[in-house]
Amino acid sequence: MSDMEVASYLPLFLREEYTEVDTENGLFLCNMHIPEEILLHILSFVDPKVLLRYSIVCKKWNLLIKSFPLWSIIYRRKFQRKPKKLPWYIFYCRFSTEYFDINLLKNGSGQDSFNNWEIIENGGDKFVVEDPPDGADALNIEEPEFENKTSCFATSYGNCKKIQVVKFGQSKLFRYILSNYKPHIYLSEWTCGRFDCGSLYRLRCSYLGIIPDVTIAKPSAGQTVKQWEGRKWNKIEILITQYPEGVEGISFEHDGRDTQFWAGHYGSKMAGGVVKLLFDSIDPLPLNNLGQKQPKRFSKTEYKTNGENLDNYFMEIEIERIRPICRYPPHVRRNIREAYQ
């Protein structure tokens, strides 16, 4: 991709070309010369959301404001570490928006019942919100993902699945960064079972804003809990490092159930869901032999996880399910019959 093609993706104010000139204009105040380093220090205290307005003062200020040294000072002050050598407008996007490093998922622990969620499957005795968790350890409210909440979602003996659509930022600058620099997408959720029943849990996501394609794998991770071992909470994490261009958001999906077909809510529990775009995962673009930047291009989904692959336990099929042939007590048979109707 040529520099001209890359520039076509940028907002208008980023396409303007300014030739660096050897001028002291902009460095004098009341006939007093201000060293460039001092002016950079002063400008670094201006709110990043309005800093670009001052770039029209003069060409010198424009060059200083749209430069790595200024945004490096701002970054160092906030994070107490050295930044990567990235274009200035990536730092501007980081500090002037709320697109990076914040949790984009809402109502992750059921504190607002099922608001913001769409229930896809509600098997068995259906989803329920428990506060506190029943038959499991209490949530550790010192973990930031729980946001001081003590509730969780709980599943039943039939598969329970729900999703939340998480849309990313809409600005052209952000979309350009997302498609070309590919900041990592981070998903996580805490899950557990009950002390007395086995369970299955799965977390995965799909991409929004692109043409559906069965060849694009859905990042997925899960956990199997054995009977008598399930009351402890564990965090399942997925880090997506490569994804298609043009992604406008993701669908955060989780599902679960118990493994013993018990009436009630003996299936997996989930709380503290997180979706973040990680700013510090952005790296400078490599250069080709002609010195042109090479944007990251999608070939296949790549991700890392600490969970198990349980996709075979959550088959998405439309055919009628096979009824079990084992004998159960009358109340269990009644529940099975209702589940398959």
C-alpha cells in the first residue's frame, strides 16, 4: 500500500502536508524567545481532546503538536514508561477518546439482570442471576472485573447461551488504526461450577461489520468442571492478535450447562466479563524495500487462550436431538421431556 493510499484512509486534518521550515515564528512571546523544549512542556499540559485546535496558531505550533516528542511527554507522564515510536495521531486517538484500555462490555455480572444481553438459548430451568453465587465461592470483589458486584449468571441442565454486541469506535481515524495497526482484542470472564455438580462453560466471539465467512474461525475457550471440584472461580482469557480488516465490533458469546442433567441451576456460572482493545499492543508498521509502511493484513484468525477447546461439546445443529435412553426418576424424566419440547 502506497503512502498516498494509506493517506486516503485518514481524516482530512491528517492528510494535510506541512513542510518543516526553519522558522522561529511561534517561539516568541512578548518579544521573548521560548525554547522549543519549554513550549513542548507547556503544550503537554493541554487537554489532548482540544490540543489539535492550537495547531492552527502557526506552522511551528502545527509541527510541534503533530510530533512524536510532544505525545511522548504526555504518554510518559501518564504511564511512567517509554512509549513506542508510533505516529502522533495514534497517541492522539488514545488520549482523546475512550476506545482503548477500558471495558466495553456492559452488565458483565448480572447486576442489572439481563440488560444489554440477548438470550439465544435458555434450556433447562433457564438462565438466572444469583446474588451471591449458590453452591460456589463468593466473588472476590477486589478483582477489578467484578466492579464491586457480588452477583453472577447461572445456567441449568439444558444449554444456556447469550450474547452481547460490542461496537467499537466510529471515527475514521480509529477505524484506520484498527484495520492497519490491529491492536489486540482482549476478552475474559470468570467462571465456576458448583461444589456438587459437573459443568461445561465456553466463551467465544464473532466479528461484526464483515461478510460472514465460515473459513474465519471464531476465537473460543472453555472450561470443564468435574463433580465435587467446581466451586472455585477461574478466569478464562482470549487474546486476539490477528483479525479481518473492517471489523466494527464483536459479539461476546458465552454458554454453559451442567453435565449431570439435574433440575435447577447446577450448570456453570459466569461473571466479570471484559472486552478491551489494548493500546500497548500496537507496534510500528514495518517498512518495505522502498521505505513504505506495510499495514498488517489478515490471513487467518490468530489468538491465545488459557482455556480448553470445547466446541465439540456445544454443537450448533438444527436437527432434532437424540433422547437419552437411560432410566431417570419421574421428576427428572419430566424435566427432560420439557427440555426437548
